[in-house]
Amino acid sequence: SPRNSKTTIPTMAEPICLVKNTSCGSLEVDQEALNFLGMISQPVVVVAIVGLYRTGKSYLMNKLAGKQTGFSLGSTIQSHTKGIWMWCVPHPQKPNHTLVLLDTEGLGDVEKGDSKNDSWIFALAVLLSSTFVYNSMGTIDQRALEQLHYVTELSKHIKVKSSRSRDPNEKVSDTAEFMGFFPTFIWAVRDFTLDLELEGEEITADQYLENALQLIKGKGEKVSKLNQPRECIRFYFPGRKCFVFDRPTTKKNLKRLEELHEDHLEPDFIEQTQQFCQYVFRDCRTKTIQGGHQVTGKLLANLAETYVDSIRSGTVPCIENTILALAQIENSAAVQEAFSHYESQMKERGKFPTPTMKVFLDLHAECEKEAITIFLEKSFKDEDHEYQKQLGGMLKTKGEQFCAENEQISRDNCRDLLQQLFVPMENRISEGFYSRPGGYLLFVEDQKEATEKYKMTPGKGVKADEVLYEFIQAKETVSMSILQMDQNLSTKDKEIAEEQAKAKAAEREMKIKEEMHAAAQQKLEAQQKSHEEHIKQLTQKMEEDRLKMQEENERVMTRKLQEQQALLQEGAMKQHQQMQEEIQKLQQQMAANSKRRRCVIQ
């Protein structure tokens, strides 16, 4: 890469508010948080935690940050965290990644009396995270699933496609595509007192969750309502995991949890917390958006702002529209960054005038290639290559300007040098030194000597011969005048000398034309090479994007097939059929993706 991939991120000593509740009951993104995220150019792993108020969410997030305190724990029955709070720390196991922790206000806080606010906080946590942790107390029973009714409302609060791009004849619901966009789901069960057993056999926490999510058999509205949260968790999220935690300490000590040393905590709780943290650090994926494009801190800031603006304006956040809007912002920025790199590198590395046109063209090609690499690294969803064409046009124009500047500097240097070298001759002409018998031969010798000195002087650049030719041509009238006045030469001698001068002039002119033709040919070949390089880099990028999309689709397909198999075993034939339709739709999308034209800028 043309740039050093190691970037330092600003330090965040403590969490700051990302999304706050305003006094009039709406949500608002905090500018300080946006500014901070805007400084993070690294990819981010985003872990959000939600759950009922006073269930110890903040303690887990502090542990993920590697701190004892930070996110407010509180010790009373009131919800302490308001809105969504954010803590950005260097990722402990992924070099050059930032771990972004999002702690949300407790759901179901009676003081707020606004369940709509809870639903939006829940939806935002899903939209912004790459791993979504749901934190609850006790066990995963019907009551716990009913308290997770927010997951059943996601279809009202999140749209995948805009109405204009949706096929009106499409049978499969928009929610079928949630799995391709949603984060991994982790259920953290706190103060868990049961034994992990099923029918007398020991089971894992993951098996405990799978058993709890099995659909209830039967028909009718009541059964359908009971199954709704189960179906949503199984159909919406691309992966799920469960962790159970013992009560950490005595009820009295819970109030001082963040002050307690590990010696005062239950050993099992400490081990369970470490396992949870290790899983998050090792297995939680980098946040990506459609097509596998990695989200940076800056892009996360844009996502948060766009989604919250949608909610504030009373519209449902649409993933497709948001990604398209962000693509425009990111691609424009990528064009500017790539162009600035080209411009600065040409100025920094270009020692004008270059000795030959090839040296200039090689430098231009090198800087241009780096610029395109930067653009392709940063850009995404440039479907019609509009932004790459824009960058290509800007680089071509700027390259021509640099070329003209290189040539002009060469011209100026050469003219100054010739003026300097020919000063003695100019003085002699003014003094009439050559206006005597034998003067023409003296003039020719002096001109030859000055010309040789000129040719021997380094650093003249690409226009050395052309400027010399123009200079000598400009002296031709004076030369002929001196020739005619030279009384040592016969008429015949003068005719021969004149013919020789003309022949040399013609020879020089021919040489200049050949050089200009060669330079034009080099520029043409360089342009062709540049075009081929664009195509090569773009084709490579398109293939990488296609493979990322394929990998993404295959991951979702594997999950849907697993769910379909489980539904068949549970005898849930209606849901099995629904999943079959979703699988068929995904297969069609995968087939279309594999045939995508690999085309390219014309």
C-alpha cells in the first residue's frame, strides 16, 4: 500500500454519549462523539449491549474495555445509562482495529414511560453493531422471551430496501434479508442458578439457548404470538451464542461491584466473564456493510448520524438508502484523498525538469497507480464507476499540467543558460567583431563552442534540443549577414557555406520533429498503459468485491440451511416452507452475483 497501514487512534479515557435523549423526547447524535469517531481511520469491531434496566450490562462492557470502572453501573433501581454511550479502545487481539463498545440505557424503565424510545434504542444497537449482546436475569423462559418483544418490532423499525427498489411481486418479506445485515446475537444470562442439564444430560450454554428457542407446537394466534420472538432471533441474526453467569457476589456487595477486588467475587463468575471477553475478542467480526466493505470509525459516525436523522424525521431507517448515501460521501472523500496523494507525491518526488520524458511518465504512472489503489481501498458501491472515472479525469488533467510545467521549467532553464553562454558572442556582434575578413569562420567557431558548453551542462530537461534549435534559428539572420560581409570568402564559398548552414538547420529541424514525435508516442503509450492499469486494478477490485459478497451470501445460506433442517426436525412445517422460499431467493441472488459483468471503464 502507498501508505503506512499503522495508524494511531486518539485515546478515550472514559465513555462519552453517542446518542442522547433530548428534553422533547427525540434522539440526537452527540457532536463530540461524531468528531472522535471521525478521527478513527481503522476498521472497527462494534459490540452493543442491551437489556432491561439494572441487569448489570455496564459491568460486562467495562470488562471488555479492560477497566474496572467507566460505564456507569449505578446501584439503585433507576436506569443509570441514558441513550447510547460509547467507549473506543484499541482492540486487544486484532492489530490496527478499534473496539467500539456501546452501552445502552436500560429497557423498560418506568420513569421514561416511553416504550417507543426503547424500541428505537434497540433498533439502533442492532443497526450499528457487529455483535449484539442481549443481557437478562435469571433464566431463558417464556417471560424472558416476552421481555424481548423489541426483537419482534424490528420489522417496523428497520427496512432493508427502499420502496422504489423493491419488486412489488416479491413474495418473500423484507425481513428475509435481515440475516445478511444483522450482527451476531449473544444472549448473556446473569444470576443464572439452574444446572445446565436437559433430560438428565449435561448441556452447554449454547444448547440451553437452542432448546429455549425451539418453536412451540400448535396452531392459532396464541401459539403464533409465543413463537414470534423465537422466530425473529432465529431468522434475523446470522449467528447466535449464549453465556450464563453466576451471581457475582452477595446482594449487599452488588452495590459496590465496581469497587470490589476479584478476591471478593465468585470464582465461577470471574471465569465466565473471562470466557465471554475472550469470545468477543477472538471471534467477534469487524463491522461491515453490504458487500463486505469494512466500516471505519469515520464511517460508523456517518451511519449513526444517518440512522438517527431518519428516526428524528419520522421515517423508518432504510439500510439500502443509508448505504447509498454513505457511498456517495465516502467515494467523494476517496476521490479527494487519492487525488491529493497524487498531487503531493508528484511535487515531492518530481525533480523538475526531468532529464527525459520517460522519467516523467514513469513517475506519473507510479503516483497515479498509488492514487488509484488508495481510491479502491476507500471506495465502495461505485456501481457505474462514476467516481473512478471522475478520479481518472482529474489525474489526467493534473498529469497534463505537471507535464506542461515540467516542459516549461525546462524551456526557461535552457533559455537562461543559452543567454548566459552566448553573452560573449552577443558582445562581439555589438562591437562589430565579426564584421571583418574571416569574421564568419570566427562566428561559426564561437557558436560551436557555446553550443558544446550548452550540451555539456546538466539539468536542462526535456526541451533542451528544441530550445537550442529555436535559439540558433533566431540567430540565422545575423549569421547570414556576417557571411555576406566576409570579404575573405568568394561568392562560391558563400554559396557553399549558406547551403551547409541550411542543411544543418534542416537536420536540426528533422531531429526536433523526430524527438517531438517520439515524446508524443511515449505519452500515447503511457496513456494506454495507464488505461490498462486502471482496468487491471478495477477488475481485481471487482473480483475481490464479488468474492466478499459470495462469502457473505454463503455464510447466510449455511445459517438458513441449518435453520431449515432444525425446523424440519421440530415439525414446524409452515416455518420450514417460509425458510425454503428465503433460501430460493438467496440462491437467485447468488447466481446473479456470480454472473456479474467484470467490466470496466471504457
